[in-house]
Amino acid sequence: MGVSGKDLGTMLLSRPAIVTRTSLNSEKLDYIRKTGISKDSKMYKYVVTLIAISRNERIREKFANFEKFGLSDHEILGLFGRAPLMLTLSIDKVQQNMTFVLDTLKLPASVILCQPFLLFFNLEAVLKPRVLLVGKIQDMGLVPQIERPAMIRALRMSERRFVKAFVNCHPKTVAAELMQFYINAKGVKRLAESSKKNVHRAFHY
């Protein structure tokens, strides 16, 4: 497979399940080959690991889930090659985040090919509150406005940088109002979660 002894050791430590669950049949080998990732790439070992420990039917389900949004086989496999942890995301999470990208951000599905963070970031705690704050800033007629080209950059920012760039840049009273709005937007999710029992949810392979 082109994985060195050192990399194999790293893989076993990061994913102990690979020892008992590894299965590289012809279908999985085909997936790995079609990602187009080079064996010299630092991501190669992760692609091999995650595909090896994933069930064939689960890979097919996740593949089909992306196809529903109009992505081609080539695009999906390339995405798995560049961001192999995409295989650890549940089908529900991908559907919810993709729907947000399409319906709220009004961006094409293909944007995730170069901005995969849109699927990894927490929808309720990060993405939605930031978009709501953008709307609040627009409604108040404040500057700087976060226009569409800058939206992706704003969503990718660390929390500290985002608050500094779009909240603390305003006069104290305005910044306080924006910060309270932002906290409340995040609090809706926390309140909902506090009413549920804590349940450990493992990755679905």
C-alpha cells in the first residue's frame, strides 16, 4: 500500500480499531486509487486508515450523500483525498451543513471542495450565530459590513479574531449590544442541549 513502518505505527496508535477492523478489498483499493492522492502525500496514511476501517456499505452511503448535492464522483473522491476526515462525519451532519451552505449562504455545493471547513464546523454553535450577527450588523447599518466575498473568511476565523474584527471594532455601547446578540444566538443551542441527556456518540464508519 506504500505505507512506511513508521506511518503504520502512527496509524495503529491513532486508530486502534484498524487492527481488528481493517479490510482492504478491491472496492476499497479502488476508492484509494481514485482519490488521486500520492503515496508521498502526508495525507495518504490517513486516507488508507479511514477507508480500511470503514465498512464498504458505509462508504457507499456517504458517497451517495454527497452525490445528492450534485457533486461528481471525481469531485467527491478528490475531496476524500484532500480531507480524509470527511469520512468520519455522519450523514446527518453533512446534510445539515450542506443545506445551510446552499439555502442560507446561497453558495454552490462545489464550495466545500476548497472550503471543507464548512462541513466540519459546528452549525449551531459557530456558523449560524455568525451569520445571524452579520445580519444584525447589516440591519444596524454598521461598518464594516461583511459582504458575500468576505463571508467565508469571517466564518473561518477563530472566535477571538472574529469578535475582534466585527464586534469590538465598534464603539463600546454598540459592541456591547452586538456581543449580547451574539451570545444569545449561541445560547439558544446551549439551552437546547442542556435539556437533553448527555449521550456519547461515536463516529459512524
